Amino acid sequence: MAVRPIIRMGHPVLRRRAAAVTADHAALLPDLVRDMVETMYTARGIGLAAPQVAESLRVIVFLDIACRETDEAAPLQVLINPEVVPVGADTALDWEGCLSIPGLRGEVARHARIRYSGIDGTGQHVEREATGLAARVVQHEVDHLDGILYPDRMTDMRRFGFVEELDDNEDMDQ
Ligand code: NI
């Protein structure tokens, strides 16, 4: 296993549509997934997409933080060729950060409830529903596979700033 460098906004791979994983990638996939997990943990992220380590393939890893509500350690999820479908029309507005845009945070509207599917790390097809932060993380990571970064989704750029400034001035955040 190895921690790989995380590329940042401006790198062209982050703007590319990532390729679907096929049988041709079977040999490189286990190392890629292990490295992505180690890279995400080292960077203290809650999600990482393969393009962020400069591999233009449709692979994401994330922590299912919905489980934090039950005080369990967040289980690690691996999704290969993930698909996201919104459930209902509700959207939710909340703050997001990205390991490829370090130090910044912005407010983004996302589908409040989604159904997502894909192949997990053991080769099983999975299909789940997610709400809240878990739904947000999956949408953010799948966006990376289509070359989309969260500022592209923002509608009010006044709600974009450096984490340290936002934290210091939280009481002014009305
Ligand atoms: Ni990101």
C-alpha cells in the first residue's frame, strides 16, 4: 500500500470524464483501491475519487458517515462504476470541502435522498439509499468521475471561503 499524491484543482485530470472500469483493469484495481483508502485516511478525508490520485477511472471510496449517528466506526465503502439516482425532488444546502481544493469550503445544494449502486470492493453488486451527509458525499465523489468539482455546483459564491476564516467568524454566519 502506498499513499499517493492528491492532485489539486487546476490539474486537467480532475476535469476529465473518467473511464468505466472493465476486466482490463482487474490487475491494477486492488492496488488502486488500497492506495486510495490509505490516501484518504492519511489526508483525513471522508471520501476520495480515483481522478484525485490522477487515475481517470470510475472508482470512489468513502466513509459511510450515516453510521456515526449510531456511534459505530464509519464503515469504509468502495464503489466501482457507481451510479446515482435522486429519490424525490428535495434538495439540501450544506457546506462541503474537497481534498483537491484544500483550505476552502463552500455551500452546495445536493439531492437530499439518493439511491446509489455499483460494485463493491469484493466484487458484489450493491444498491443502497442514502440521505443527509452520506448522500452528499456520494454525490460529491461521483461528480469527480464526471470532471465536476463542488464550486461548479455553487449558486452563491459569497458562501465560499477559507475554512479558517469561516470558523473564526461563525457567529457572523447568518
Ligand atoms: Ni472532492
